[in-house]
Amino acid sequence: TTARTKATRPTTKKGETDRNNRLITETRKWGILLRHFWGFLKRHLQEAAFAGEGLRPYAPVHLRQSGALGAGDVTLRWIRRGRIDADRWEGAEIPLGEDRESYQLRLLRGSDLLRETTQEQPQWLYPAADQIADGVQPGDRLEVAQISARYGAGATAQLRLV
């Protein structure tokens, strides 16, 4: 008979480096210990730069239009997405994850900007009088982006107006 031995990994403490010179950090999220390995580092960690893409707000989803252009007021609605603690399934709303809820709306015909506005809630009432003033037509495009105080306007969601 042969004896079996279990191979064990050497343990390191938070903030140390492992045998491959990777920096190790630990976090606890939802009661689960997560170990993060950053490496292979050829420079000191202080020299590493991040572009900030992790702070960029996600594009809203499920853009919907109620009412037709030129036939009265049009209501446009969407659902916001979040980066921070937004993966919970219980509850009706995900946490905001930003200082305040704010959206940038841009109404475009091709590359021509017809109107730009901001909204503090995930909907916009587009009055018939403003539609006439803007000269909006079916086929024009609405872009909606959530605004972050740390990053600015995030990724856009688009809807062709009818």
C-alpha cells in the first residue's frame, strides 16, 4: 500500500505576496471570504494606474415609449442598473449606488443633437409642444445614460422613437 499525502498551499496573510510575487488582499462579502490576487507585478503597486472603468455606470435597460410622436405627450421610461450591491434578488429596487439618481437624455437625428436634458427619475414626459419645437420625427433616436458624480455620464441605452 502507498500512503497518500494531501498537497497544501502555503498560506499568506493579507497584503503579503505569494511565491509568484502576486499581491494578496482579502475582503468579506455576504459572509464569504474572497481572496484577490493581483499580479504578476513587475512594478510596485503604487505605480499601477487604473482607468476608472469600474466606476462607469451601466446603461439603463428596458427603454419604453408610451404614446406616439405628433399625437400628444409621449412618456419614456427605463430601468436603471447598478454596479454596487445590485445583484440581490429580494426587494423591489436595487440600491442606487450613486450619490443621487440622475440621467442624461439626448435626442438625436443622425449625429445632430435635437435636445439634451437631465432627469432625476427613470422617466421623461416629452410634451407635444416640445416635440413641435424640436421638430422630432419617427426614427429619431433617444440616448439615456446614468450620471455618476465620480465618473460622469455612463454607457448609453438607445431607443428609436415612433
